[in-house]
Amino acid sequence: MPTRHDRCTLIAILCALLAAPAALHAQAPQPAPAPAPAVRFSGYLQVRQSYQDGSGLATSLNRVRLGAAGSPAPALSWKILTELRTGAVGTGRASVSLQDAFARYQRGVVAVQAGQFKTPFAREFLLSITDLETPNRALVVDALAPKRDLGAMLELGVGLPVTLSAGAFNGEGVNLTANRDSTILAAGRLAGRPRAGVEIGANVAAFGGDSVRYGADAGLRLGRLALRGEYLRQRRDGGIVDDAGWYALAGVRVTRPLQLVARYEELQQREAAEPVDARAWTAGGVVELIEQRAKLTFAVTGREDRPVTGWVEAAIAQLQLRF
């Protein structure tokens, strides 16, 4: 029969065995806490020098934008883009304008996006302004593209040769959270790459009780040559004459940093509050000073608003820095 001393020894051994795992766990190296999701900051600056008949020489900050993006989970991402604006004539106050603010969930070739962002309409508007070959977008794109809005969008075929994008938006434009007329803007775009160097697309946008906009575009790259064109049209409810316009652009890569560009365009909005019947041309080019970081865009432009004015020419030089 165990003595009192034996019982005490046995209890001590059992206590030591029970405490050992906790001690070993405390001494083992602990895994580092999961790092916080990385936030990527980016932005760009466009400084412009222009000369125009009648107004002379002028320097301006064409765009100053700062953005942040992140991916807190493998299938989830977000983006915020702001624009810093100089003081407007009459107010003298600078301001900050929200451009993009959205969350995106993507699983394979399907993606859902919600917030404020570019509506899926007009190839040249969907192209980042930092990648544009000319100082300004085409007249018809500025006039008829719905641009940014608040809403939600579904994309099918992300990363595939054919992509379908469709969304519903307030139809009020940027930074207007209320849908004042209780109708929506429905917009969709079908884009495809049938073969290397070839891009085609078609889009439609319907403003409830107002108008329907539609258009098509195509692009071709053959070695050093790049061609792109787009046609957009708007039918107003109760209108007689549609708004319509088009542009055709050609670019030639002369050397690795230098591309020469020419564009011709027309726009008619005869039933708009301020009617437009214009044609314009642009001739210039782009010099990549530092690849993906700095470039110089230069152009000579001409515009005729018929039948009021003759051709009005301007010269533009713009330095762009990306970071």
C-alpha cells in the first residue's frame, strides 16, 4: 500500500504532466498576426499650356487626381478616386470632387460592382484619360456618354474574348445620391476581341422617360499602326431629329517613345438647349518621357461650329505625371 510520501510524489508528477503542454505552447513561437490589407495609392497630374485664337496663351491644371485601392479578400476589392480642382471663376474656391468610390466582388469570369463609377457606355470614355492619345476626348463622347453615376453593375466573361456589362444607375450623375425622378438609367455594353489586334463593341443606355442612347465602336492594331472609331446616337422621347456624332482616329508609332496621331470628328445636337452642329480635327502626338510615368501630349486642333463661325484653331501641350 503506497505511503503518504508516495501519494504526494504521484500527485506532483501528475501536476507536472498536466502543466507541460501549456508550458510548451507558451514557449513555442507564435504565428505572426495577419498583416492588415495593403492599400495602394496612386494618382496623376496634368499641366497644360494652350494657345487659342482670341484668348491667347494660358496655363492650367487640366486634372489632378489622387486615388487609393485595396483588396481585403481574394475576391473582394475597392477603389476611391478623387479630383482636386482649382478655384472656379466667380467663386475663387478650390474643391475636392469624388470620382470613383466602389466595391467589387469577382469570382472567376463573373463580377459584381456597386458604388459610383463609369457607366458601361462609350469605348473612349471607358479608356482612362491617362492613356488617351489626344489632349481631349472626342466631342460626341463628351456630349452623349452618360459618364459616372451611382449604381450597380454585373459583368460576365471578365478576362475572356467577349465581355457583357450591364447595370442600373440613378441617372443623376456624380455625387448626387438622391434619385429625384424615381426613374433609372439602364446601361449595357458588349465588347469583344475576335482576334489579336481587333476590338469591337456596342452599347446602349436608356434614361427612363427621357431618351435612349446607343452606339458602336471598333479598333485595329497592325504593327505600328493603330486605328479607332466610334459612332454614338441619342433619340429623345418626343424628339424629331436625333443627336448623333462620330470620330475616326489614326496613330502611327514612329519610334518607341513617339506616336503621331490624327483625328476627325463631327457632332450634331440640333434639338439640345444649346444646339450644336460642329466638326473638328486634331493633329499631334505623344512622347513617352518615362514609360508609364511621364508623357508629353501635343496637338494642333481646329473646330467649326456651323453656320455661325469659321474654323477656330488652338495649340495644346500637356505634361502628364503618374505616380
